[in-house]
Amino acid sequence: MSFTRETDHGTPPAIVTGKSVTLTIDGQSVTLPEGTSIMRAASLTGGSIPKLCATDNVESFGSCRLCLVEVEGRNGYPASCTTPVADGMVVRTQTERLKKLRRGVMELYISDHPLDCLTCGANGDCELQDQAGAVGLRDVRYGYDGATNMGQAKDQSNPYFDFDPSKCIVCSRCVRACDEVQGTFALTIENMGFDSKVSASQGEDFLGSECVSCGACVQACPTASLIEKAVVEIGTPDRAVVTTCAYCGVGCTFRAEMRGEELVRMVPWKDGKANRGHSCVKGRFAWGYAQHQDRILNPMIRASVSEPWREVSWDEAIAYTASEFRRIQSQYGTRSIGGITSSRCTNEETFLVQKLIRQGFGNNNVDTCARVCHSPTGYGLSHTFGTSAGTQDFDSVMQADVILVIGANPTDGHPVFASRMKRRLRQGAKLIVMDPRRTDLVKSPHVEAEHHLPLRPGTNVAMLTAMAHVIVTETLYDEAFIRERCDWDEFADWADFVSEAARSPEAIEPLTGVKAEEVRAAARLYATGGNGAIYYGLGVTEHSQGSSTVMAIANLAMATGNVGREGVGVNPLRGQNNVQGACDMGSFPHEFSGYRHVSDTATRQMFEAAWGVALDAEPGLRIPNMLDAATDGTFKGLFVQGEDILQSDPNTKHVAAGLAAMECVVVQDLFLNETANYAHVFLPGSTFLEKDGTFTNAERRIQRVRKVMAPLNGYADWEIVQLVANAMGLGWTYDHPSQIMDEIAALTPTFAGVHYGRLEAEGSLQWPANDAAPDGTPTMHMDGFVRGKGKFVVTDYVPTDEKTGPRFPLLLTTGRILSHYNVGAQTRRTANTAWHPEDRLEMHPSDADNRGLKDGDWVTLRSRAGETTLRALVTERVAPGVVYTTFHHPETQANVITTDYSDWATNCPEYKVTAVQVMASNGPSDWQQNYADQARQSRRIAPLEAAE
């Protein structure tokens, strides 16, 4: 794709009313929706009205006075950005008087602006420069004598962009973008008149302010006042490729803007249906890991993890991998090896890994990190609704009247969706937050939750059942919906269960720690407040009762009729970019793609016919079962694509022991991660910038990933898997990921209508996309549940086996932070560490005082499983008795603390509830220091001379 800017129509589209008006613009008759601005009307009909303060991702402002027009029959010269079209209106956008007025306005701007265009980083990509040419300005009558705003100091504190107030024209676009698009309200216009200037927070620098570095202000700036450092250093881009972000489950679409083979910037694409032209600090700026010096670009092998790595050719690495896997199976049996797919890789790559295991290894020993985060979603929603995914698209939140957020922190984990949610809340929707922490959604600028239910970790089911108690006993349920769409007898059984006095808010108050009157008020609001939408995250699924909680959420939605239309639904917020896709592609040991059990004869025969081999009808091993079998001596080989189980999975010592017991661990990744400490083969992976394929986001949206640059390692990840498969004699012949998608579509009913041609033409599709839903399915269950009748499931509260007591009196829960992603392998290799250089342990002041601790002290965090050391962050974000930490830095080893307890239905680990004790420490523990020494030893790479 050659480089052209995206078209900017100046103002957003009109709110659809169904009415149209006809007018004349410069002699051309046009018909447009009522409410369209004259500026947008002119742009849509091929014209162009000069502008500076206007841009179509924020509301019109009318301050720059450059977009004046003449309207027949009206006095004066109205601003075209703030003037709506009207029936019969006659508009002239270019007259001699308008030319003179615009040149005069532009003269005033230029008279207080540095004329350093030839050396400016935005030269050739500057709207002020363009508009000066558009109005025909050729000289400026005003000199630089007297006061000016030039010569002000630059703010270069932000690692990704600079702010030069000398080049600011005070158009307020950055301020409005921060307010309207991002919703942080971190910028303001300080002072008045000639002294007006943009200010971050209360006169702070950008890094120290409330700015979250989403980039909306940079994107909105029409000059070089706000500009990416990369643009200054590399130069303006000369081509662009549209692709999909490889961070969280929102699935933002970006224009990767290049100069030659060098990435200059990632600009959120306005036509991206998941992000609508917005972004966060990770997707917008944190892509530098792709060229980081830590990245491994050559294959490596070693006979023992005590030896240094030896760089080898691709041929030798692939041949060694295949021969080792065959040797192990010959010695220990077919089921002695398995693999792990990645939620960071594409659908096509994930599909090939599970195919390699089923067709090539001859077993179903395949698992994925998606199971250790969201498998309860699949189990719970498939049982209640009939599908294993969320019900809505992201746009649906703009129709919600009540939003219930449970166990999720969207402003940190899914920030672009959170910005849209906050916009809806500013419009008047009500918010209920159910979370042990006081997240930013509880209270932030212009947003405050109507109810915050800070429940004790592990009591989700009890809390949701108490809400159901209120809805049923106060007859707030939607009987008509239930009788039409659900099984009434099952509802009656469920209603009897939740109505019992033991499940009332008063009865569970001592258990959850939440006042009964707050629970009752929240339940009434959700049931009676209009369209009720539920959004949940890992704080729901990563519990011993994760599946029960998902079904309890579904029960609430069905009982109140909040399923099957816009503005409602049950919506899991997926953690990684392709968690949904990894699940869809058959990454579980008991399911083929499309969530069909391996024991189903008809399904298995379909795959056998396509792949030409007999397939195992017995479910394989999950990750913890593989590790158990390894320590027992029966599981000996593992292929790990794009996953770091040693850092991300629970009970680190158990994971390490399992890996150490294996004879061949193959890691395919970008960096020598923690799991690679125990690997025998390292196959260097490719980044999302270096491959073609698709990701599927949290709203079931399948989107194209397009290759922006050639793979630095020589191969895309799907090609590496094919090399391994063919070395094992499978004879795969894929030339492009589109052929893999064709195979997926042929074997997966929900993907039957998906192919690259459609994705190129339409941008994206939401599954199911097939003959029954040819245009995809933005909203599920509109005419009925996929399973037929919605199923109410009795969800009894069963306390976790992880109990607090005198030795371990506190409850630890874990989560993420805005600037980092998952285990931090990518973001730690970017400037995002400026915001979060280490994991900290959040403690309530009362808990800290009781232990003689203060903010910044080193503390030991100990559980029944192990201990680690990190520094304390004393804050009232957490309730007394609860501590919280992130898991982005391997030095912390937070999962040394977590236990083996897991969800009763899916084995999803219980990361969110661990009984712990916290005590003062002098610094990192001996275990951490020993681990760091061992990791350094394991990452040694032999000099090339030795390898030869």
C-alpha cells in the first residue's frame, strides 16, 4: 500500500435519524443525512474546506475561523464545521471575500509560529503547512517584533512523543481528543487570550501527569507541537499497511506507517471496527520489541539445559526436533509428547500446531494459555447459551443503560474499549463495579460507579446468587422473556434455590464483606435500569468456581431478559490478542476446532478424511497433567509455541520440575523466555509485523494481520510449524495462510463463510459467519439461544480450599497494569518500563501499619506454595485483608506464590485467591537470586567458533 493520509471529513457523522436533506454546495446538488455539517458535506462530495481546529474524531469546535463559508440568505460567514446542512441551503465555499478572510486568519497563525519547515519533523505531514497553501498565503505582513509564544522549552519527558509549545496553535484538538476519545481529561487550555497554552494536568510534564500516552493527542495535533520521537528520528513515512494489534483482546486495527523497511509509527485506523480510530500506549507505541537486541534470530539446540546454546542452521534445528520427538515416542509411547499453542499467534498458526499434534504426534495432548485464563467462559456459556463466546460487539456498549463490570479492570487491561465505555457513562449510563480493588472505573474524571461492591476474593458466586435472590424475591425478573426463550421448569428450580434466606444479601454479607443494602441496590438497578450489559474478566474465570460464576452471570442475564439485542449481553473481556481464536481453533485436548468433542465420531471422521490419518478419540492431557506425567516419568517431549508457562502458569516450582524432567522441550518464541531455561531446542519466532494471518478478538471479530516487513528470523511462525510437520513426514504444502484459513473454514461450521477475499473486502467478520449468517453475527442469540432454550443452572457457592488463617491471614489477588502486557516479554523491551519498572505489592494502610511497613519497603510475600520478595505500595485501592500484585516482571516470580487449586470444570488455575503472609525483608530472597543465576547460566550462547 502506498502512503496516503486517511481522509479527514472534519466532523463526525451525523446521528442517524432516517431523515435526509438536499442542498447545493458550489453549484452541486447533494442529499445527505440530517445533522451533517457543511464541512463534512463538502468533503463527502469531493470538496475541501480549509480547517485547523476541526477533525472528524472529535466534535466540532468552531474556534480557528478558517472554515468560514457563505450561505445564501444568511448574514455573515458561518463556520462550516458547526453549521448543519438544511433543506434548500445554497453554500459557497470559495469566493473572493472568503479567500481574503482565510488568508488574514492564517497570517495571524503564521505570525506566531516558527518558520523552520525545512528542518521540522512534520515537514510534508503538517496540516498548518497544507492549509497555508490551501488558502493561498504567500507572505505575512506581521513581523516577529513584540511578544510571541516562540522559544518556549520543549517537554521531552514522554518516551514516545515530544511537546513543543512554540509550535502550538491552541486549536484545542489535543484537549478535545483526550476528553472525548480517551476520556482521561489530562489536558487543558491554561490562561486566556494571547497567554493561552496547552497544559498537562496542573502544569506537569507529560510523563508525570495523568496522561496515559494513548496517542490521541498526537494523532489530533495539526502541527509538530505534539509529534512522535520516531518521526523526528526516522522521517515521515512513505507507505502504510493496515494490520491488527498483537496485544490485548480488543483487537485494534492500525496503519503501520513505514519508511522503507523501517516502522515509523502505528496509527489507529479509523475504519477499524473494534477501535474506531483509537489506541492505547501499547498498541500505539510499544512495538520496539520487534527489533530489540534480546531477540533471537537464529535456531539453537543443546543436548542438556546445563550446556550453553549452540547456534545451528534451520535445517539442523528442524531435523533434530523431528528426530527427538520420534525417538521419544518410540521409547515411551505415542502419548509421551504434546504441545502448547499460543494466544499471541494467528489463527492459522494455532490451527497448524494442534494439527501437528493430532495428525503428526497421533494424540490429543494439546493445550493453550487460553485455558488457564478463560476456559470457564467456554464451559459456562456453552452450557447456558450454547456458544463458547461473548454475545455482543463492542459498539453495543453505547446502547447500554446499566453496565455491570465483574472481575475486570478495562482501563488497564482493555483500555480502548474502556474509553468507549466511559463515553457511554458520561452520556448517562449507570455503572456497577464488582471487584476487590478500587479500580479507575470506580471513580475517575467525569465517571463514577453508582455502586462498588468490593467483595472478598473467591466469593463471586455467593455475591451473584445474592443479587439473583433480590431479583427473584422482589419479582424483578422478565417472565415473558423466560417463558419464551428459556426452560421454565429449570428457571423455577433455580428461582427456588436463590430465594432461600441463606442466599440473601444479609446472609452473605459476613462472607463477601459487602453491605447488604449495596447489594440490593445494585441488583435492583441491573434488573430495572433498562438495557443491562455485563462485562467480565479474569477475576471471574481464574477461580476454583470460575465456571460456576460464568453460569451465574448467564443466569442473571436470562432472568432479566438482557440477552439477544444491542446494549445487553454477557461479554468476556479476553486477555490476549487471540485468546478467542486459540479456543476456536481446537487448542484444547478434548475439542477440535469449533468446540466439537474429539469423541464425536462424525466430527472425527471429517478431520480424518481431510488429514488422511486415524485420529485419537480420547481427550489428551492438559498442561498441568503433562507436567504431572513428566514428573512421573511418562511424558518426555513438549513443543511450546509463543507461550511462557514457567512465568505465566501457577506454582512455578511445579512447572519447573515438570520441564526439567522432560528430554526434549522445544520453544518457538521471540526471546529466551523463562520456559526456554529448560528448553533443548529454540526456534526463533516472528512478530505480528512479519507475518500474514488473522486474529479473533473478544467480540468474535476475525481480522487480517498483514505482513509489514520481512521476518528477521527468515520465516513466519506458520512456516516453521510446517517445516517441523514435513520433517515428521506429514507432507504439508501450504504456500500462504489464506490456504490454511480455507481449510479452517471447510472443517469449522462457524467459520464456513470466512475467507481472505471477504476479509479484504469487508475488513472483518464476526463468527458465526456461514450460510445461516452470511454477514456474520455482531449480536448473538437474537431470535433464540444457539442451544434452543436458555438453561438456568443452579450455582451453589463452594468455598475454595485455599483458606486464610493465623499463618496466612491475607488474600492475594493478581492482575495487570496499563503499560504492560501479560508476562511482559514484549513491553519490558520497550520504553513502557518508564511507567512500571517493577511489580509492586499493593497493601491497605492498616495492613501495612500492623506489620510496621511503609511505602517502598521490601517485603516477603509467602504462601503455602512458596515465597518471593518485592516492594510494597501502600494504597487504599485494596481493602483491608487483601493484597494485590502484577506479574509482568520475571524477577518477581509472582506465580511462585500461587497454588495448584483450579476450576472444578476446566482446571483453570485459581490465580485470584491465594492465602499469604507479608513481612518485612531486606531485599530479594535467596530463591530469587539463585533463580536469576540459573536463568543467566541457562541463556549462555556458545561463541560461533565453538559452534563450528
